[in-house]
Amino acid sequence: MHVRVSLVAAARGTPLLAERFDDDRPLDGAGWRAVESAARGLVPLGAAELRYCSPTPRSRATGEALGYAPLAQPALRDCDMGRWRGLTLGEVTAREPGAVDLWLTDPLAAPHGGESLLAFISRIGGWLDTRPADDGGAIVAVAEPAVVRAALVYALKAPPLTYWNVDVRPLSTVTLTGWSGRWHLSLQAPAQTA
């Protein structure tokens, strides 16, 4: 028994340098245009039996715009950043440089008072491992890029600090196949056009 889980990174809601921890702003104009441009390649994933999304406005909006009618999953929320919520990385670095260094180098540390990197990766892995495995079943989930990164690190059983080396662009996709505790990264060739 195995399942195919396709993860779609939500479209951006703000310019990259203006992103804030636990940013829950909706899609901006550029985000909507990006979804429209990518829709042709992403809409077919909506044929999955189960369709989910992170509970953020931009994840829900991305899933709705693609026609997925996704069910929000609280377990797919972004990492809890505690008192850093709403701040940019630059703001936090200026205020607490030692805490940022600790957060980036120790996966067990949570200097912000929220969730450690290891706890975040484990939570996302727990969600992944509890997906129903129906031979050949398909799932699609629109999630924040951080959630997709955490899922990849978990599925590949990579060291937690590998998280910082995974770049997930808005509207990128990755597919994992397998079942609880036994996941494989599945890269697919682009669809051929006539």
C-alpha cells in the first residue's frame, strides 16, 4: 500500500525581503498573476482524491484559485515563531543576533519561545505519516514553502539542519511516494505539449 503526496508551495503574498515570520497576509497582485500563469501545469493535481492546504490565507487562496477546493489542515501550519511572529529576519537579527545564530545552528533551540526546527519537522512528518495509504491513491496539499521544506527533510531522513539548504520557490511542486516512515522523492519530467 502506498500513496502519492504532491506538495505545492503557496504563491507569494509579499515581496521576498518584506516576508515576516508567520506571515499570514493574503496573496498580492503578483501572487494572483503567478497562480494564473502556473495554473495550466498545476490544475491537473486537483484530480487527487484528497486535497488539503495550510491554514494560511495565501495557501487557501492558492488552492482555491487552482480549483482544488482544499480542506485546511492545522497540522500543516507554518513553524510557530513565538515572539518573532510578525517580524522580518532583518528586524530579529538586529534585536537578537545571538538568538538568530542559535536558531540557525541548533535544531533543538527555540529562542523565540515557539517551536524548534526539529519539532516543526517532526510535526509535518507526523502529518505525512498519517495520510491514508490506498494503493495508488493521490493527495495534493498547498502549503507554505517552509512546510514543503520540512516535509522533504523528514521524508528523506536528512539531518534537520539540511532544512536551511532546501530552497522552495512559490508554486513549485514536489511529489513524495510511499507510506508511513518510508518515503521517496519522485521527480517527474514536464508534460509534453503537442
